[in-house]
Amino acid sequence: MTKGLVYYTDCSPTPDIFLGCQAQLKRCMEQWGFPIISVSQKPIDLGQNIVVPWERSVVSMFKQILLGLERCETDIIFMIEHDVIYHPSHFDFTPTDHERFYYNRNMWNVSSLDGAAVWYKHNDISHLCAFRNLLLEHYKKVVANVEAHGFDRGLGFSPPRGLPEDQRRGRHTTYMSAVPNINIRHPNAFTRQRMSKDQFSGPNARRGWTESDEVPGWGRTKGRFNEILASLV
């Protein structure tokens, strides 16, 4: 079975984050060789680049994802975001069930401001992979739904969420890569940074909460995150 990447971006991160994450992704693909479809709001040098004249919004994000899924014709697709430092082991996983969305939960959130790191159990689109047909059907429905009714944050983002329950297909499951990825929490991030417990609705929203000054496989991040970003480029 073939694997590919769909990368979507509004080009909002600062250059050190934006270019550092792209450089690391290219480094990963030197090992794996999977094709990349990048859908961006400005031209970028990453895989097959598709530029769209859309403003930054949730609707634009969904439409960019759908466009990337339509262009990427591999059997399996990894969803890629612009502010994640991916480790090559992330792409070693292969889905087996055509009716499941798979999330890598070996992901640490790291603040771009001070390098503090936290981990908790949650699913993030930036760490999603699945068979193309399942993803394509889901995001066709999502785009149609938000264009007809607007975005309802209560439906969530992570498939099979994002749709009313009667329109959902499939279930989700999780895996853990050998080495974690780093999800950079920065002021321009599309979603809230949430780097402390009091930013969550309750314990169930931050299950397994762990704080650290370092990330396994990457070393100390606290106080030296700029150094890590510079090393990627």
C-alpha cells in the first residue's frame, strides 16, 4: 500500500517555526520518500504546492484539507500541519482498518516562548492518518456542512468528530510512535496554547497530564527551544 502526506497551512507561523518544521519534514521524507501535497495560502517550496487565495479561517482549513486529499492519490494519507516537528518514526505506522482514523498520541506540546513541555491524552488532526477513502468522504461532508450551516465548534475537529453524529462514519483508535513529535504552541497558533492545567475544563480534558523540561528523543527544550529550531534549518 502507498503512503502520502497532505500538508495544509495559512502561512502564519514565524519564519523560524515555519521553515524549521518544513526542513525537518523534508528530512523525514529523505528516509521515507512519500509524496507531499502542500496546500498553502502563499507559495511555498514543499512537495507539489497548490496555492489558494483564501483568508485564514476554519472553513479555509477544511477546504485546504479536502483539496489536498483530492490531489493525493495514495492509499494511506498522513495529515501534516505547519507547526509540528515530526520525527521519522511517526511515519512508520501503517493502518489496517479502512473504517478507523488513527492518531499518534506520542506528541508533546512545547511552548515557543520558554520551551516548557506538557503531555496529555488527546487526538489532534496534525497526528492523524487513515485510508484516503475514509478521509475523503469525511472532509467532503465537513466542507458541505460548514458551507451550509457555518462552523459549530461543539462538533469538534478530530474525525470522526466534526460532523453531526448521524453523518459520521468510522471510529478512531490510537498508536504511539517510537519517538515523540513536538507540537509547537506559539502565539500565532490556530488553536489555544493551553500549557497549564487551569486552561482546561476539568481533569477529563487533560488525562495523563505530565509536565517536563525536556522531550524524549529531543533532549532539553526548556530555555533552549530557539536553539532546537535553528538546528533544524
